[in-house]
Amino acid sequence: MPDYRRCQADRKDLDGEVAVYVLVVGGGTVGYYLSRDLLDRGHEVTLIEKDGRRADWLETQLGSIVMRGDGCEVKFLSQTGIERADAIVAVTADDEDNLIALQMAKRHFNVKKTIARVNNPSNVEIFKTLGVDDAVSATEILLGALEPPITT
């Protein structure tokens, strides 16, 4: 298993592109795999998880990129290096937490790109209206993959 560590912000990724610094809020399955894949591509990542036991497990898998704390708290976010982040991705199981974290990142810290996992598809437009750059609903993606309608 690779020993993941924060890479340097000016490091090139594996495709020769400039690496970016991404904050990932939520260390569930989606957050874990997203963080791991971003690291594999040479990007700098901080993964925020508020559950202590989960954060401990994530650290055994990903190393020092994991921070235990609440991504909805301004004081905590200020300790993550958010002011230099190129993007923040909120992938918790709670739409309200995702929205709050992203709004704070954009309004208080001027993060350029905000991306949300939206658990309830009816919230996608609300997220966009409230300033989230990209709102992704797995349900909508799966429904789109079924278009045109399946016939028997």
C-alpha cells in the first residue's frame, strides 16, 4: 500500500499538469476513494472527517492528509490551509453540511471551485442557486445512464 503524504503545491502531477490543492469534506467511501485517486494523480489533498474512529482508520490508509474536525466550522477550516485551496469537494451524507461547508469556503475563504455531492436530487438546483459551482447527484447520473428508457 502506498504511503500517502501531502505533495508540494508546485509539484507536477503524473500527466505533467500542475498539481492542485483540494480539500475533501467527508471521509466516507466516496471521500476516501476520491482522496486516494487525487493523490495517485499527484495532487495535494486534505481530507476532513469529523468522526474520530473513521478519521483514525483513514489515517492508517492515507497518512497525514487526514484532519479530524468539522468542515462546517470556520475556525476549523482556517486550520486546513483553505485559503490556498484550488477546490473544495463536500461529499458527506448530509446535504445541509455539504452546502454549509461549500458556502463558507466560497464566501469566507474565496475558494475558486466548489463541488457538492447532493444526496437528495431535488436539492441540486438549490445548491446551484446558492452558489455551489457543481452539484452532483448520483441518482441523476444513474437516471441519465438509463436514457433512453429501457424497453423490453
